[in-house]
Amino acid sequence: MLVRRGVQRLLVQMGAAVLPELSLASGRRADLVALTTKGDIWIIEIKSSIEDFRVDRKWPDYRLHSDRFFFATHPEVPSDIFPQECGFILSDGYGAEILREAPEHRLAAAARKALMLRIARAGASRLTAAELAGVSIPALEGESE
């Protein structure tokens, strides 16, 4: 959770909307999905150890569901285990830094539309559940109340 929190803070500072644990059409679940201010979709896969990375063979599938794909971890995990063809984010739980930009591989229009709908429905469902549980949801900048 510490890595995730630091990465979320970084992405929010960058102006992205971030959704954790999003189920994708393939049945996989992305650790973090970010929608940038330009409309790009990023997936961030969080790895907490060398072993966590070694046993994971599902990550190439995430590239099919994003414009850019990143790994994120903490300073105790060596960065050189992560593939060079993926972005890399280092997080300490309080913040994070992109150490290697992810190459762009644009989604096809139909896949983008389907994923945007999935992101919107998941986000709206989570907000509704929070509101029904009594959590006060602040309006976004530019929204009227």
C-alpha cells in the first residue's frame, strides 16, 4: 500500500485521475489506472519484491489495455530487474518519481472507448458506494454543486 500511495500522490500532482484495482476486459486487474489530462491511459503495476516480479507473467497483457505501461516499486527492490521497454516509477510511500518514461503504444479507438467506459462506470460506482456509506464527496474543480 505504501508504494501505491506514493504513486497515487505523484499522479494526482501531475493532474491525472487515478483508479486503483480496475478489472480489465481480459479479466486481469490493474493495480492502478491513470487517466492523464491529455486523455492518455496509463497502467501502473506495483511490485513489492524481486519474487513478486519473477512470478508475474501477466504484465505483458497490460500493454494491450494502456497507452503507456509502468512498473512501480520501492527503493529496496533493484530497478534493473524491470524490463527497459516499460516505464519505471520509484516510490517511498510519501511520494514517487518517474525514473524511466514508458514508451507510447496508443490504444485502438474501439479499445480506448471500451476502457474509458469501464473506467467511468467503475469510478461512478465507487463514488456512489462511498456516498451511500456516508462519505462526503467533494466536487471536482470546475464542477458546480
